[in-house]
Amino acid sequence: MTFDSNKVQVVVAPISIHIPSAKAMLNDNISVSAQNISATGNGAFTGEISAEQVKDFGLEWTIIGHSERRTLFGEEDALVATKVGKAQEAGLSTIFCCGEQLAQREDGTTNDVLKTQLEALKPAVSDWSRIVIAYEPVWAIGTGKTATPEIAQEAHEFIRGWVSQNVSAEVAAAVRIQYGGSVNDKNAAELIAQKDIDGFLVGGASLKPAFADIVAAANDLQPSA
């Protein structure tokens, strides 16, 4: 897989036991991320991995608030925000996930859901340069369904507008907003062409050779730095 690291940043997030192998095998231009961190610091919390431990291991990234963590493990907005705060304190960059369920999409409350999730995030963030926002329409994850580029753009535009109004226009212009709903090599180019889609949070397709094509789609669209 080849790409211009001045144009595109690639971060992979293996399961915890495979992090050492990923760090050893990947080229230096590909960063490694944790999939999750605990809401606690270091201490007697059996089975938990703290932000400090992730940082000590040489990682710079973690995912927080993934839809599976929210839906399967009951992680609510307050807990997600606590984790983001821990990441910020440790100097980790965070891929913060947000998005709506199918019922919320169908009853027209997508923006309300995103607003609530973003409002919970805001107090936890002291350094917005360490935040990437990943929009995950939950109904499009692992289902083979994909939000149309127009639907995805609407959500991304809302998120950027919220950041502009509630944080600052400068942060809104700089923050990267990723799309994370069944991205594959067939739809990546059309999605990345949307004004407010800056990249992807890739799930199942990241385990396939087509991942290189997704990276290429982002690489080919971006101007040289």
C-alpha cells in the first residue's frame, strides 16, 4: 500500500493483543491506535487498559465511543466523555465516534442525537487538535447498507456547523470528520469527494486488500501539502 503521508494519514486499530505485532510489522508512516481505553487511570482495575498505559506503549491514538461500545456495552455519553478526558490528559489523540440508530434516522432525530453526543464531548476537550470526529450511522455498520454520499454529507455538515457555533470557526475548519458506515473500495471515491467528509473509519474492509484502494481514493483527492 502506497500513499503520500503529506496528504493522507493512515491509522490502524488492531485488537489489544495484536498491537505489538502491528507496531513491529507496519511501516513508520502507518500509526497504530488502541480500539478503546478505560475510564479510569492506572490502578487495580483488572482487565482495563488506561490511557497512560496506551501512551507508555508508544501509541498516539485511541478510538473512543465506537457504536459497538455504546450499544453492546452500554457506554453512555457521560462515560464516553470521561474517556476522552483521560485521553486528553495523557496526550493521546482520539477518534471520537458519534451517530444515530436506524429508528432515530427514520424519525428524523439524527441531528438531535449528534447534538447531544457533541454537547457531552465538548467539556472533556482541552485540545481540539487531538480530536478526530467519526460519524457512524449505526444502521450502516456491518449491514452492507451505506448512507448515500448526500446523507453522509448532511450529517458531516451538521457536525462541522455545530463545532463552528459551539467551539470556534477555526476549530471547525481544522477538525477532521470521518465517515464510518460500511465504507468499501466501491464507494470510497464518491464519499470522499463530499465537501465535509475528510476521511474514513473503516471496519471490515480494513481486513481486505481493498483497504489499499480506500486509502488510494483519499490520497488521490487530496492536494499536495
